[in-house]
Amino acid sequence: MASTLFSLRVAAAQLGVHHTTLSRAVRRGELEPDRSTPRGHLRFAPESVERYGERLRSRRLGAVPRGGEMEAFRRATLLVASELRPDVVLQRLAGEARRLVGARYAALGVMDAAGNIRQFFTEGLTAAERTALGPLPRGRGLLGALFHEGVSLMVADISSDPRSSGFPPHHPPMRSLLGVPIVDRGLNVGNIYLTDKENGEAFMPDDRHLIEDLARFAAAAIRNAKRYEQATNQARLWKALTRVSRKIAASTEPRKV
């Protein structure tokens, strides 16, 4: 009797990882599907999933972060847990991303469900440079591809990539890009962008792995920001309703004769 085949999500649950991790493993050829359904859904043999899980565990055991990286993740943990101002958290996480990989520029974008950028936090630009860029990016070109494809990008030459839509006026020159999606509960809620390493070298897979780890903190921060916004709106609504109810009560009180 043939063994039961796993769907992508079931295989991810077996390994305790997000399903996008397995999607990337399939694209890189690290995990081979056993077959696909007529609708194109991949199916995996349990033995293949277990072999990939062993390689993944070995990789994690061997990839102990260096002191500076450990400190960055410690700061990120404390920041998300203790800072109540969402904008401050996201701005500082953009700075941590820049420092982790030694990038000249960094940005963290918060997206809506359609892929439009709602907030954009930058590091490495002067105040004058940021002002000169004008309104928020529209999430097109490589920024849009990162959101819609939902997988990390490493681009050696932005201008030669066919997905690139170019730069707006007054934009500083940038050559290389490392982009990582921020995924919260299966939904892409933002992106982290790094451009041009300070030492002139190309972005490497190790850089990508570091920013993918940091993106988990950013996902938690964006989730907290949404809760904070909802709580604030509810508090304002409650105050408004309280004022209205008091006015109604005052107007309906019986007058003394």
C-alpha cells in the first residue's frame, strides 16, 4: 500500500516551519515533490519531507549567529516587546536590518492587502534626500514583484532586471537589492529592502537568511501596530458615544416645575 502523500501545508506543519519556507526549498531544488494534482498542487512523500527536515535541522544547528547578530536580535526582541509606539518600532527595525548586513540604505514598507505601500521607513537617507523623494512609493517594479511573488529577492544590478521600473527623480543611485517579504500568518504585510553593501560586495544567502529572521520581528511589530490602531479607534469611538449619551441624558431629564 502506497504511503500517504503530504500537501505543502501539511509537510510544513510536520516540520514546524511556514509553508513559504518549503515553497522556497522547492524553487531551489532542495525538496523534490513526488507528484502534483491535476490542479497543480504539489504532493510530497513523507520520506522526502523527513530528509529535508534533517538537512534543515543540521543547517540551523551549524548556523549559530555571531555576537553582533545575537545582539541585534536581542534588541529586536526587547523593542517589539516593550515599545508601545508602532512607528518607533518599525523605524528601528529598518535600522537593525541595515546594520545587520552592512547596507548603505534600508527601508521597511507596510503594505495593504492590494500591495499599496501605507507606510515607508527609511535608513541611510538624509532628511533632505527623503523629502526630495516626494510621496510614498507605489509598490511597482521590483517592489511590487517582491510583494506579489512573496519570496526574497537578491538582485545584483537593479537597472538590468526586467522587473525594474526605474527610479523617481532625485532618487540616490542604487545598484544591488536584497528584498525580503514580511509575512504574518500567511499574508504578506510588508517588505524589507536593503541596497548596496557598504563594502561594495554583493548580497549573499547569509545576508538573506539574517533579514528573513528579522522579518519575523517586523511581522509581530506590524501585527501589534494594527492592534494598537484598532484599540485607539475603539477608545475614540467609546469617548464619542459617551459624550453623545450624556448629552441625550441631559436633554431628557425632567425639569422641575
